[in-house]
Amino acid sequence: MCAPDPNAGIRMQARQEHKKKLHQYNSASLKYWNREVAAKQRSNALTKGLSRARSDAYTKALWALGKGRQANEKLYKSRAKLSKYDQKSGVSRASRYMSGKYRDILDQQSRIESTINTQFGRNMDIMNQGITRQHQNYVAKNREKLGVRPEFGAPVMMPPRDKAGQFFNSISMGLQFASLAFAISDIRLKENIEEVGTSPKGHTIYEWNYKTNPFSRYRGAIAQEVAKKDPMAVDIAPNGMLGIYYDKIDVNMEKVS
């Protein structure tokens, strides 16, 4: 007769809990991997978008530079046409008039150069800062969508086999079912053994307490002695201890105190 492990139910529950936890971890890891792949793709797109935005800003500045140079070219031509003589009428112009026109052209050229410098200086810096902040905002949102990497957490503790409890359960089960069939009654499990009588068929009757339960006394036979008189009434339990089929002998197994 093999008594069950007292911790068997807890061990089974722990195994089920471990399987559940492992399944949840694997599922969360797969979802995180999918999010990680999507985040990597978005990250590549953001890098290309940053490069494109900066390229567009530089192209816009170059366009402003080209327009300014075209305007300057026209002003240079206007300066070349200034003369003290009117080409159509041949009449000499006043030097004061010529000086005023020349100053107007120089002022326009100065404004154009200032606009170009501003475009490639302050405006270009503002645009790059705006592009960088926008890129950082997109990167932060992309990281937020990725979420937190799953963690397995603390392991599920597996309680050990309660060999002492299992051993005592074997004895208890033997006592419970002694009147029905088989009970473990090995001398190796007993102490304080005292002979108290003899059965009609010659089996010696003893009282004892089990080593695992010194506070209770039991009465019955010893398997090693019964085996000498009636071998068919003795058998070996799965735990290696000898037991007696009390229904085959004229001695009862009972608790006396």
C-alpha cells in the first residue's frame, strides 16, 4: 500500500501555475517582438524623414539664395546703365539725380544680401531646431508604443516531497484499513515493543508505538514474525516495508491509547 505525498496537491498546483506563467511570458514576449519589429520600421522611417526634412529646408534656403542672386544681377545691370547722358535724348543728367539712383540700387542690394544671410543664418537655425524637436517627439512616441519588455518575474516555488508525512500516512492508512486487508507492521518502524499475549494460532501479540508517533500505542503482530508462521499473510509494500494481511491471521490491529 503506497500512501500519497501530503504535498502532492500543492506540487500539482505549483506545476500548473508554472505552466500558466510560462505561457503568459511566451505570449507577452511574442507581442513585444511584434511591437519591436514595428518600432524598428518606424524608426527607420523617422530617420529618413529627418534627413528629408533637413534636405528640404536646405533646398528652400538655396532657392532663396538663387532668387536673391537673380535680383542682384538685375541691379548690377541697372548700375551699369547709369550714365551722365541720356542715351535717347543725349541730354546730360544732373549728378545729384545719378547719385540718388545709385544709392537706391545699393540699398536694394544691401537688403537682398541681408535677406540671404538671414535665410542661411537665423532662419535656417530655427528651421533645424524645429525639425529636431519634431523628430525627438516622434521618437518618444515610437518608444512609448513599444512598451515595456516582458519579465518572467519570481519563479514559482515547488515544495519538496514530504517524505516524513508520506511515511506517516502509510502507517495511518495501514491502521485505517487493517480490519479490511493489508497494514504495514514492520518492526523497523516500531519502538518500545512489549509482548502482551499469544493468539490461538500461536501468533505473538505486541503493543508498541511508531517512531514517528511516540504518543500513541498500538496492538497487533510483527510482520517479520508472522512471515515465519504464515508467509502468505505477509507482503512487501511499495515503500519496502513489510505489511500483514490481518484478515488472514487471528490477530487484530488496533489502537490502544
